[in-house]
Amino acid sequence: MRGDVASAREVVVGLDIGGTKVHGVLLVDGAVVAEDRFAVRHGADGVVATATLAVDALAGRLAALVPGAEVGAVGVGVPGLVLPGAGTVAHAVNLGIVEPEPLGARLAGALGVPVTVENDLNVAALGAAHVLGLEGDLAFLALGTGVAAGLLLDGRLRRGHRGAAGEVGHVPYAADGPRCACGQVGCLELYASGSAIDAAWPSPDGVPAPAHLFRAAAAGDVDAVRVRDRFADAVATAVQTLTLTVDVEHVVLGGGVSEVGEPLLVAVRRALGRREAASSFLATLGLADRVRLAPPGARVAPVGAALAALVGRDAGRGPGHAAGPLPARPTTATVA
Amino acid sequence: MRGDVASAREVVVGLDIGGTKVHGVLLVDGAVVAEDRFAVRHGADGVVATATLAVDALAGRLAALVPGAEVGAVGVGVPGLVLPGAGTVAHAVNLGIVEPEPLGARLAGALGVPVTVENDLNVAALGAAHVLGLEGDLAFLALGTGVAAGLLLDGRLRRGHRGAAGEVGHVPYAADGPRCACGQVGCLELYASGSAIDAAWPSPDGVPAPAHLFRAAAAGDVDAVRVRDRFADAVATAVQTLTLTVDVEHVVLGGGVSEVGEPLLVAVRRALGRREAASSFLATLGLADRVRLAPPGARVAPVGAALAALVGRDAGRGPGHAAGPLPARPTTATVA
């Protein structure tokens, strides 16, 4: 994939549109040359306006960096289901988009370049593989408000029959657990998410709860150790579940909790190591060795969005796309 | 795939080698024209001898059926890990093969035709898609001594980084459960397997325990209803776990327990329906509708082995194999 990007020698903008901000990057030949964050306006019109503003702002910085160059494509990651067709987004509740909205077509019309729209975890999986230089199959496991994974298998994003691939947060975890917003009881994401830490370890004055928890645990606070280890065990179940179903080579821990950094990785690997010590079967699979951290700075999603745009645009051009990471499959939409 | 088979107009033998018997089929242009079962001799030499005997016996019936035709390829499904290279089989404990054994190369040498070796659940997935005429992504979920799935995604078998794809039987299910042979506690297969039914509902005089259990439950035996529903709930977890990770369109219930037939399907669909009634998220995924039964007679594995042989052989011929169901990937080995 990196070779494809380099040989394209092309300028592309990637946007990761979240509930409160847009994180945008300007990629030239696969390298980030500029990045910025923008406040999000909600609703379909607001999102189109915000994205247009972000692309214009990043394009405006291009002249000084690469004189004469122009943005050739735009990739957008959104938290929601992306439907076949014109980059149509549905169920992006955090963006105030509930009814299906042809976001890709509207943006392409506004910007005059091909626009590819993709689910945010899927672009994060693409970006993580690129930024970390990983070749094998990969899951980007987001530990944030909820828990879910973007899957990159055999060089392609795995979306599944109804877009539910990687929704590991709603696998049953604790039969006696509390009710989940999804209606089930004891879902994994009630234990392995950032929200779970927020609830179990309320943090004082603005310190993110995961950072506070892991610091207290490192300092020997017995309660913090218990909460941390219970959390790490739930994350270990997510890793094990991904291994025993899709058997990805790499599980990249992302989302807000991953900002804890190395202590998170250590705790999750230790939880997996305990399982491997008990089970020779699991030991042969090397679960602990599969896990790594997303690079700090949360840049993988916008970078992945930019990569999705490159491949999406190329896929629209000719028959050569089948070998690429994002062939013309139902839920990626590139519109010119 | 069906078109490929028909256009090949070719004779192929498929063998499903199990711990006690070999089930062999003779396929002409994709249709079974003969089948037979043979007792298995254990150990590598025994398996090679048994397979050779089976192929010879089926080939001997060819002359009367299709005068002048010859067996062009042989496909073999085995319960174990199939390693890259010459169809090497490892960890096939039920066959008395522990150390890696180049089964494919040895059989090809003995038979003088290309031989493709593949894991038995993988060939069952191929066979189930063919026999049931299913187009979309599929899991063949075997409910037998253990619980595991063969996965057919985007027309290819999914094996995973270390051959663990579909090993859903060793996902944690009950935190307070008994110890599993794998070393973990409360694995799903302790609740969703035929062995689990054998243990919970010992059957009198030779009647298979699952048949006895489902009959007793249908007759209103309160204990039987409880055991049946607990079993069906565990199978439902397997289906849900496969949906929320790979999101296959079809889950085909196979293995010994599937011989129960329709009452099994009804119980599992009811268990999934209860989950859908509780969770609008699960309801949108249509879990219950994804489940179906393997065709009775357990023919899907040998038929799938034969199909694997056709594709494996064609893959060895030229560059056209990438679009086929079994491209040249590490754990399929075809040797001439």
C-alpha cells in the first residue's frame, strides 16, 4: 500500500469527522505535510459546511508547501454506517445525522474533486497499518465511548453482510452485568470502554479518567489496581474474541483510552499472558504479542481517510483496483 | 463457484477423513455420482493407505458410470492444522498424526494425480455453500465433540494468521464454568457442543444424546427443556459472536448435533429471537434469519474437499486463481 501511495505522487486531504471536531490532514505522497482541527457543526448541512471549510483551509496551506499542486481527492471518515451509493451516511447520531444523507455526493459537488466516505474505524485500520508499517491482517480496536474494531483482512476492509463486522463490544461478557444501551445485558463494552473507566473511576478536575486510574494503580492504590485489571481483562476478551474468529496478526489499541500509552499496553498484555499461562492452546496463538498501541496523536484516522480516498479514486478509474486495499465494495463510495 | 465446477466437466474425488471413517464422494461435473465410507487406519501410513484405498474404490466405480473417464484430482479434508507446503498435516490427534506429515505429497505420489489437503471445517464450508446454493459469506458451525467454524468470506476460506479463524468454541462463555481441555475455564464449547449434551443428558441404549434430549423436550420433560434451551442459548452466543466479528450472511449448523434437524434449528432461532426482542441493535442484524441446517447425510465435507481439489489444481495452473474460492494461500497445498 505504501508503494501505491508513493508512486501516486498525489495530494489528498483526509478528514476524521467526530462528534465535536474534525481532524484533517494534508498528505503529499503518503506523508503528512499539514494538519489541523476544526469545530464541527451538526446536522447534514453543518457537516458538509464544516468539511468544506476544513478542506479549503488545508488546501490553502498547500501553495506554500508544494507550489502549483492541487488537492486531487478527499477522504472522509465518519462515525456511522456508510451505505452503498453516493457515500451515503446513516445512523451517525453523534453528527446529528439520523436519516440517510448522501454526504459523499454533496461534498464532491461542493469541492469539485472525488470524495470517498468510509466508517471511521475502517479508516483508522487503514491508517494504523500505514503509520505503523504493518503488513499482516489487522484490527483497530477502539476503546472509547464504546468498543468496536475496524478490520483489515487480506488488504481489504471487512465490513460484513450488514456492516456489523468488528462490533465486538456487543458480545456477551458478564451474564450478571448491567443493561447496555443496545438492550442486552453485560455487553463487553460495559467493561472494556473508556465509559466503563469513567463510571468506575470518576476523575477529579479535568484529568481524563483512564490516565488518572492508571497513575493511581501504578502508585499502588489497591482499588485502582482492581479496576485497572478488570478493565484490562475485558480488553483481553476483545482481543481473544477477535483472534478466535478472524485471527488477525495485529490488534492495535486505539480510541481515547489508548492515550494512556505504555501502561495500557502492559496491563492488556499481562491479562493476555495470564490466559496463555493457563492454556497451551492460547499460548500457541501468541495473543499478547499481537497487541500494540496506536501511535499517539490520533492521526491514524485522518491519514487512513486520505488513503481510502486514493484507493477509492483509483478504483473508479479502471480494473486495477482488485489488488488494492479498498476495491469497489458496497459500503465505500467514491463520487466525482 | 458452481459455474466453475460445471465448466470444468471433470472427475474428482473428495474425501473427508475423520477419526473413525473416511467419507468419500465421486464428483462428475459438480454432481455426486457415487459415495462410500471406509474404516480409517490411524497413523500417517494408515491414513495414506486408507485414502489410497478409498480413491481406488471410487475410481473403480467410474468405468461403469462414465466410460473412459479418469479421476483428475483428489481433495482431502482432515481434522487438524494444514501447514504450508506439500499438504502437510499437523496436530491431527484423532488420526494419530501429531508430528507434521506431508500427507498431500505422499498421496499425490501414491495416486499420480494432484492432491489438495485442507482442514475439514474449511471444506465443509465450501461444500455447504455449494450444496445449499448460497452465495454470500458463510460460516459452517460444527457442533460435535467440540465447537468451531469454517469461514468462507468473499469467496475465500479464512484461515487467519495462525489457523485460528473460526475457533469460536474457545471464547469465554461462563466465568464460573468448569475447566476446558484447552486449559481455560467456561469455554463456549463446554456448553454448545455435542459433548456438552452427552454430559448433561446421558442417553440410554445407543440413541444419540442430542436426538434423545430434543425428543424428551418436545414431549414436555421439564429437565429436557431446560438442558435443550441452555444448549441452544450457547449456540446462539456462537452465532452472535460470528456475526459481531465477521458478520457472515449465513451460519450453517453442522456436526453431529445437526442430525437432530428441524427441532435444533427451531431452538437456536428461538434463542436468537429472544436476544433480538431485547435488543433493537441485534434485531437490525437479523441473527435468527442467518441460521440454517447443514443438509442431512453429512455430505458437505467430502463434496467440499472435491471442490477444494478442483480449485487447488486450477490455482496451480495459471494466474487465474485469484478470483476463485481457494487461491494459493498458505494453508492449502496442492501437489502434483
